Amino acid sequence: MVLIEQLLTKDEVRTFRQHLDQVPWLDGKGTAMGMAAAVKNNAQADTNDETVRQLTNLLLAKYGENPKLVSAVLPHKIFPPCFNRYAQGETYGFHVDAAIMRLPNSADVLRSDMSMTLFLSEPDEYEGGELVIQTEFGEQRVKPQAGDAVTYPSSSLHRVTPVTKGARIAAITWMQSLVADTHVREILFELDQNIQQLLQNESISREQLDSLHHVYHNLIRKHTSV
């Protein structure tokens, strides 16, 4: 699980929220697959609306430009983000995201390796609405600042606790990684983050950095599933 702080700036969040206030919202159950539909109670912005499509494309561009997101996921395919809203009393019970998803208006499919929630509401705008993810270290509860995003394995059980006041607005997406193995992906992320830190250290020689880059990229070659 990786927290990506300020994937959107506060000004960008404000712009998204202003547009989302004007678009049609539908019952979220219509997009749930299998058993998830029985525990899903929220609203989702109409993906056929032109404004929603424009916002989706803006987010896709932001995702591809974010170094930490690219490092954590190594995305090969990204499902177009969906906007959801939880009003008072709405919730999403424990579920696992579908393993295979068909990309909209395409014959292509995506294997969901990583899921991501981008928060568009400040934590003091709503009560409840925590993202709860079951991990090998126990439950992780997430409720970050607006503009922050969290990535987590799509294979994990997760839920959104009931909103008891206000409204929780977010964008969700799923990504197929170039590296299918979760543990290998975690190692590559840690290695890359350390390399990025060492780049700021003037005492580290170019030869040392080249050696680490050599290891990193050859590991990706070895484990890439494309």
C-alpha cells in the first residue's frame, strides 16, 4: 500500500469538485460486478457525460506523469478513472475487485493488479467513509487529505465504512502492472525510491548510481509480463 501525497493540487481538486457538482450521478450498483453489487451503496458519475469524460482524461494524464505512482505500480494499462460519491448512510462492504476488467469501448481487457483511490474531499468534510484494506499486517484505515491517493493490491479485501455526515467524493481506478508479482513489484519500488534519494546525494559517484540502475532495469526485464 503506497500513499501518493498531492497527486492533485488543492486548486486542481477545487476545479474537479466544481465540475462534478454539475454532472449527473447514477446508482453505483450498476457498475459493480458479481458479489460486490450486494454490498455496494453509493453514487457514480455518469461515464457517458462529456464533462466526466474530460475529467477522466485529465486524471489519466496526471497519473502517467506522477513519478511515485509510476514507480509503485509500473503501469501497463490503466482503467479510465470513475468518480464516486458516498452521502450520509452510504457504504461499500468488504469486497475484492474483479480480476479481469474489459476496457470501456474496447475489446481489450485489463488484469487488475493494483487499485487506487484518489480522495477529492477533505477529511473534515465528512464523518466515516474510511477506506479499510485488509493486509497481512492487519486492517489499514485510510482517510487522507483531498488530492492524496492510495494504491493497494486489487486482490485485497477492502471496504468503505458508512458515511455518517457530509459526503465523500473520490476517483477510483485499476491498473495492470508490467510486473505481475506483487512482492517483486514491492522490491522494485523500494529499490527505485532509494535510487531517487541517492541521486540527491552529491557524495554518491556516478558509477555507483549506474550500477544500481543496471540492477533495477535488468530486474524489470526479468520479471516483465509483456
